[in-house]
Amino acid sequence: MVGQDSRDGQESTVAQFYNKKTVFVTGATGFMGKVLVEKLLRSTQVEKIYVLIRPKKGVQTKVRLQELLSAKIFDQLKESSPKSISRVEAVNGDITEPNFGLSEDDERRLVGEVSVVFHSAATVNFNEALTKAVNLNVVAVFTIMEICKKMKKLQALV
């Protein structure tokens, strides 16, 4: 059962924390991001997960979200709880852009709803140009902190 502690059948304190919360994830299309999104859906009653996704090589954000959710890691979840996937929603953006390139509507929604932020977007290409690596791995951290400062319900930034 979702959020159950195997020792005594009680809901775990972690699962309790996420109950009815809205989460924002950057880097969801990467390996760790996929694992995080799947775990949140499988083990908690999180209300919604917003994932920041940029259009890439002409593929639009919504298509990339469907590609993300079609990853093998989500197969068991789709079998056991098919409706849980509907709790994931794409937000169009790019961590290299000022304010992540968020539209005013998307920023307003995130600021008003999000309680937990996981910033896992980064480059792990060690041959990346230094300027690009700094923008992706350092400047983006400052940007997410600025966005989080505006969030009315924020409880955690990871």
C-alpha cells in the first residue's frame, strides 16, 4: 500500500509529509529525476508534481512529458495505479533562461501551489564548456532560490 511502513502497517512520516502537497521538480527527464517522480507517485499521496521540461530538438514539452512517463520505470506504477500518472504535469521552461523562461501563468501557479521543490537539473558532462556548465550547475541554483523565495507554501527546497 502507498506510504506504508512495512514494520507495522502505519503510514510513514515521509508519506504523511507529502500528503496533498504539490511538488516542483527540475531535471525530471534525467535518470535521478525519473526515479524521484516514480517514487513520489508510488509511495506518497502527493497531489500534483510539476516537472520543468524544455522543448528539445523540435519536440514539444507535452510530448517530452509523455516520453518521460513512458519510461520503463513507470510500468509497474501504471499497472497498479494507472490514475497516479495524471498527477504529473509539465511546465514549459529552461534552466538556462532567466527565471527558467517561465510564463507568468506558470510562475503564478508554482508560487501559489508548490510546497516542495527538488532541483535536480544539471549537466554531468565533464567536457562541457565552462561557461555553459556554470550556467547549468551554479546560476540555475540561484534562480531556483529566487523562485522559491516567492512561494507562499514552500516547506522544503532540495
